[in-house]
Amino acid sequence: MVDKAPIGVITGGKGDLAKALRPQLEAEGWHVLAPGRDELDVTDAANVSHYFSQLDRIDLLINNAGIIRDKLLAQMSEEDWTSVVNVSLRGSFLCSQAALPLMTRQRSGHILFIASRSAKSGPRGQSNYAAAKAGMIAFSQSLAREHGADNIRSNVIFPGYLPTKMNRHLPADVVSRHQNENVLARFNTVDNVARFVTVVATLDHVSGQIFTLDSRIDRWT
């Protein structure tokens, strides 16, 4: 009897990273669902509940949906704050919570969070984004502790700066500074991230971790 293909769901399915992730996972035998906002609005609890209720199983959830509304705190509106936190953090909560009953029943599953080094560095003008991504880290690690006994894994990926449509608005001097922070003096690519995800997605002994996919080095603390 041939086993059914494992099922993966990638939120933010219209983004550049999701478009790279999908074919890489499919090449490894996954059946991948990558809904965009029109199909899965991660900020809408009823929509999220309905979407996941249609699935018979889920082996991998990648919380990838995210937006930016960069402004200095003094100029940031409540909507700027709320919209970013709602997509990245609340969206991760809603989707993870909706996927957990299936994973618990299966006694297997992996939830990956696409976060950002901004969670640790707290960049100027990104208090909303940095806070949302930092929340994803703590959320992932709490989830890992709560559901390790159910054989459910939870991990975070810092993909590094990626030349995606979300970052194309950045001034050239900011991009150059990010590049120079890398000891290899080059950026990651969405294809490299996708290749890494196909590996880490199937590692059955790793949970509660943060994987950094660039060459910026942090001091020991």
C-alpha cells in the first residue's frame, strides 16, 4: 500500500517565499496548499477555522504570512501597529490553533514560523514588525513545550534579508548596510530558504529552535 503524500500548508501563499517553498516541497513528495489572502485571511478567525476544518490531516504548517508598515513610533498609527501584529502574530496563533487538533489526532506534525532577525535587533522604524516577530519566537517555544508529548514540533526560521517584494521599498543605503553585516557580504535567496525548509520539515528530533539562515554573527550572551 502506497502512503498518502504528507500535507503542507503555507500561509501568505502569494508571496515570493511561498512561491519558492511550494515547488521545493512538492519535489520532495509533499502535497502543498499555499492559499493567498483571498482564500485564507489569517486575521479572520472564522475564515481560518473554516479553512482548516476542510482538511483531513496536516503534517506541516508554515506560518509565513506577514506585512510591514514601517514608521517611527512617534508617527505610527494604531492601525499601522495592529495590522502588522494581526497578520504575523495573531495569524500564527489562529492557524496554529486550528491545525493542532489534526496534528494531535495524528500524533505528528510540524509548525514552522517564518520570523526575522528584527525580533532580536529591534530595528529603528520597525517596532510593530519586531514585536510581532519576537512574539512568534516565544509563541513557538511555548507551543513546543506544550505539545512535545504529542510528537508535534515547532521551530522558527530567520531567513535573513531576502530580495522579495516586501523589501523592495528599502533605500539602497539600508540594503547595503544589511549586506555588509553579513560576513559573506551577500544575501540569502528564497530558493536557499526553500531548500532548508524541505530538510528541517522532516527532522523528527528538533523542536523549540531558531534557525538563522544568513551570515550575520551575534555575540555570545
